[in-house]
Amino acid sequence: MADERTVAAAQTARVLGLVREVLGRDALGAYQHGSAVLGGVRPTSDIDILVITGRPATLAEKRRLVDGLLSISAPFPPPGPGALRRGDGGGAGAGASLAVPAKP
């Protein structure tokens, strides 16, 4: 599971960098929740991040975020012999949150 946490941490860092690049100072903070925080992260887990902004994102910013997130996201299903079988999905975590302040 340590490898999954390392991958999740690296993807989270890339997502936060993308948010800062696209939204700049208007990104007031970010909160990570779900399995990455609660300790249940698996190779097929998503990373749940809520970003708080000081204003609505423009259509162009939303497009840049979507494009950037797709480039960060891992392929699904994952390649290899341990690939996920149909119907073997992960559940959503909830509850605890981790504040990740945006870089000023």
C-alpha cells in the first residue's frame, strides 16, 4: 500500500500545481478527502480534491483544468496481470479532510 500512497501523493502534488498554474491567487485552498486521506487508497482509487476559489472559474480555465487533470490521471483499467475486472470498483471515502493551502 506504500506504493499506492506514494503515487497518490505525487498525483496530488501535480494537481495542486495545475490548480495554482491555472487559477493563481484565486485558488484559496484545497481539501483532500476520501481513501487517500482515510488510508484505503488502492491502485484504482481516485483522488478527491475540493478546491476553493475566490471567484467562479472561466470556461477557458475549466478547459485547462480538465485537460490537465486528464493528463495527470492514471489509465483505467490499469495495465498488467492484476488489472481490475469488470464490476470490481472502489468505493468512495468520506469524512476527514486535509487542508492544503494554495501557494501565495
